[in-house]
Amino acid sequence: MNSRAESTSQGSGPQNLAARHRSRHAADVEDLLATALNDAASRAWAGGTARTPRLGVDVVDTDILARQLSSRIGAEFTHRIFTDTEIVDCRGMVPKFATRWAVKEAVSKAIGTGFRDGLTPKAIEVLTAPDGSIRVAPSRGQRWPLDASTWRWTVSAAHEGRVAVAVVIALS
Ligand SMILES: CC(C)(COP(=O)(O)OP(=O)(O)OC[C@H]1O[C@@H](n2cnc3c(N)ncnc32)[C@H](O)[C@@H]1OP(=O)(O)O)[C@@H](O)C(=O)NCCC(=O)NCCS
């Protein structure tokens, strides 16, 4: 604190009282703005209501998946796990199938059921946005347990070498 500020805060004349009043007012305004900012940040994060964050993660070995996809029952396996849209989107690219498979498992963990209670891998459709990012939605005519399709979902995935990984966060 500099000496001028010190004399202002410690003096007792009418001018100093006015300055103290102003600084109290400024502090009140600062508090008010900080509270409003925090509220806005919380609303932006939680979408305006109190929501519970849920997390799901999964890793897939691309070599194992490649063997499953090209096995004698590969076509049946592919159509049991992936929707027609996903199959077209992945165009035979194993790492892309692998990230989609990892996303489906991660979503099942974030919901908390795994592939039970009516949730199947094919009921979770993994869509590629024009910018390359991933979205998830119930496949046509499918419902997710706990009404989880109404949650706000954020997905991230990656692949390197034999490993594909996905992380999902949902606000329920
Ligand atoms: C959840 C599930 C999809 C994960 O299966 P997985 O790929 O074999 O296993 P992962 O290595 O990826 O994950 C295992 C971890 O997931 C977590 N997990 C298991 N069930 C979970 C659930 N319901 N919710 C959240 N996390 C769960 C556990 O931490 C587990 O580790 P642990 O066994 O050391 O405790 C699986 O447990 C499941 O739902 N099975 C249902 C029956 C089935 O096999 N269906 C196949 C249909 S194709």
C-alpha cells in the first residue's frame, strides 16, 4: 500500500470518510459482480439447473478388434455392434471403428448400467460432426436407461498404435 492510500484509509476528516464510503461501495459492487459472475459460470456449466456430472472411459485394442471384424462372423459382429451410419462413416478403418466401440462402452459406464437394462452397443450411435468431433445419440427407435439421452454429453476419443481410447462426460 502506498503512503497516499494509507493516509486515505486511516484518516478521519470528512474527505477521508467520503473516500472510505466510496471504497466500501466499490467493494460492495465488486462482491456483487463476483457473485453474479460465479452464478453465470455455474449456470453455463450446469445448463441452468443443478446437474450431476458422470464420467465414462474405455480402451480398445485395435488388433483384437481387427481380428473380430475380419473373422468368419465379422459381418454379423459388425452389424450387432454398429449402426449402418457408423459402418458407412468408418469405411473399413479399424482405428475409427475402435474409437466408436470405446465411446459406446464409455457411454454405458457413464450411464452406470454397462450393456444391461436394455442398453445395447447398437442403441448408442456415435456420429462424426463436420469438424471431426464426436457426438452420441440414441440410435433410431432406441431408448437409453434412466432417460440418459436427455443428459448433456461431451465425448473425446483418440487412437495411437494398437490403443483406442474414449472418455465421456455427461451432466444428468
Ligand atoms: C461395463 C462393461 C461394458 C465394461 O466391459 P469391459 O470392456 O469388458 O471391461 P473394461 O475393462 O472396459 O472395464 C472394466 C471396468 O469397468 C468398470 N465398470 C464395470 N461395470 C460398470 C458399470 N456398470 N458402470 C460403470 N463402470 C463399470 C469397472 O471399473 C471395471 O473394472 P474392474 O472389473 O476392475 O472393476 C461390461 O461390464 C458390461 O456391461 N457387460 C454387460 C454384459 C456384456 O458383456 N455385454 C456384451 C454385449 S456386446
